[in-house]
Amino acid sequence: MTSPTELELKMYEAYDAGYQIFLENWQVNRQVALDLIQKYLKPHPPQVAVLSVGAGPGEFDVQVIRTLKQQLPKELTLRYVAVEPNHLHRQRYEQKINVPEFADVKLKIYPEKIEEFQTDEKFDIIHFTHSMYHMPDHEKRQCYKWKKCRQLLKNLDCRMN
């Protein structure tokens, strides 16, 4: 992982300020996403694994974890992996996620961009929370990210009909 430059740190701070304003107004689409997860997730023992790309400060991830904890059979373990390069968002994320309510969830946050993230793990759910449009060379990167994430999915037969 490379350390952020001074310019990147300032950009993260500016983005964070705008993101806080945005959060005050974005709730409806979150519920749609949670409903889709509940409808289409077909968990396979022993665990359900989630990859959150551009996890931000964790508001949506908290909702996803709560939804999955209510939905999943008790014998399944929930593994939650977050990739977030913004140090301000990671600090808030860790405060929200490292709480007794989530003590039974296997949590890991990586301080890097998805381009740098390496794993052999496969995931049941991969979600991008406000991250696709921040990637340089937007169209090329989206294609690359989608291909990379498809390789990380456990079940590619997850089409929504």
C-alpha cells in the first residue's frame, strides 16, 4: 500500500465534508439495496462473506450487517471486509463497526484502494458505496473493477430477474 500524498489527504477531507451533507439526504436508495440483498442472497455454509468497496464512514455497512444478522441462520458466520483509502472515513468506520453488537462478525478493514487490494477469498456480496464515480478513467476503471469483482464472487449465477 502506498501512503497518501498531501494533496490526496486534502481531497479526502474535502470529499468527507461533502459526503456528510449528502448523507443527510440519502436514505431511500439504501433500503432498496437492503431489500435486494434480502431477496437475492442465497447463503452457503459455513459463512457469508461481504466485500464493501469504498466503505466510507460505515453508515451503510452498519445497515447491511444488521440486515444480514437478522436474516442469516445462526449457524452461519458473517465475514465483512471493507476497503477504504480515506483515513477520516476509516476512523469513523472503525468507531461504528467495533461495537459489542457486532462482536460475532468477523470484520476487517483495509486502508487501500480496490486496485491495491489482494485476496484469495470469495464473496457472496460485493457492493460499491459511492466509489465508482471517484475512479480516474471512469469507464476503463469500471470495466476493470467489474472484472476483478466478478472473480471475487462465490456465485456468479446471481442474476436478478
